[in-house]
Amino acid sequence: MKDNKSEDSSKLANRHYSPDDYNKNDQVSSGLATTHEQVNDSYVEGEIESNDTNK
């Protein structure tokens, strides 16, 4: 039984984001899609620089 849990964990750990994750209803796909969206938003936003003239 322990090998079965280990095998399930390995399958889960090997999952990567796929665009199809947005259309799936399982928890892992939903989490991957949400995380991908958050990272993408941060990447697109870029670095916000202040206009502080006291540097």
C-alpha cells in the first residue's frame, strides 16, 4: 500500500501546467491554472518603479 501512495505522489509531482487545465474540474488542474494566471499577471505587469527624486 505504501508503494501506491508513493506512485500517486510521483504522478502528482510530475504535473505541469497545460492550457487544458482551465477546462478541467479537478483540484490540481484548478490550482495549476490559478497559479499560472497569477504568475503571468505579475510577469506582464513588470517592475513598478517609484518616481522618488530623493535617491
